[in-house]
Amino acid sequence: MDQMTLLKRQNRMVAKLLWVATVLAFLNNLLGVRDIKAGILIVVFCGGSALLVSYLAYTSKMISQTKYFAIASCYITVFIFIAFTPGMLSYFTIYISLFLLGIYQDQQVTAISVVISLAISTYAFLFHKEMIFHPRYYETISVLAINFFIVLSGCLLVLQGEFGTKVHREIEKEKKEI
């Protein structure tokens, strides 16, 4: 499978998962928080960004750039989730987005995702710590410890991506030899 075909498949998979994330965010708001403003934001921004990524993925337009729209889409969803429905489950969406974007197995995508994840994690700590974290983690040093796990996850995703790329190259090399 050539690189563009793989990227098209990755874009389509991420687009589908963005729709699932949008629906889950909306259901969480509908069943839990019941905030009309948050519901509208979820539908408009999360649904709109998922629609854009889906359009780009299924029309094969901007194939290489779609992953950057996917990054924006994921983190728009995460930010809205944390800002309007703060809680530990909302906080875990940071990790879900990291792993979702790990589908690309691209170091640049992973690096961008880690930086945005760190920013959103710090935002969550500074503005919603009472709703997300246990009181014993309210100290400033805790944000470093919490963000360490995001960096660790990013490093593991980079290693996984390198391994996947290496295996893919070896398979392609064996096909050519045969």
C-alpha cells in the first residue's frame, strides 16, 4: 500500500472517530450537565469540525493537510468538553485524543498533539481543578506531575510510530524482492 492510500485510510478512520466523539460529547452534555450553551457549542464547533474533516477525507482533497484539521477538531472537542463539562472523564479525553491521533503514526502530529494536550491540561488544572482533581493535587508541582504522563504518552506514541514505519518499510521491501 502506498503512502497516499494509507493516509486516506487514516483520515477516514479519524473522521469517523471524530463523529463518535461529537456524539458522545453531546450525549454527555444532554444526560449529565444539561447545559444548552454547551450543547450548541458541541453541535456547532465539534460537529462542524468533524464535518470538515469528513469532507476532506472522503473527497480526497488536501490529503496531507487533513491530519492538521483533525488535530484542531480533536482538541476543539476536548476543550469544549473540559470547559463546559469539567470532570475527570472530561480530562481523560486529552489522552483519548492523543491516542486517536496516534493513528497517523506521524511524529509531527504527535508533537503538536502533545503540546496542545499540555496546554489544555494546564488550563484544566488552573481553571477547573476543583471539578477534576483531588484536593491533595492542588499544589503547583502537581501540574508538572500530571503533565509528565502526557509527555510520556507522546514519547510512547513516537516509538510506536517509528516501529510501525519500520515494519511497513520491511514489508514493502520484501514485496519488491518477491
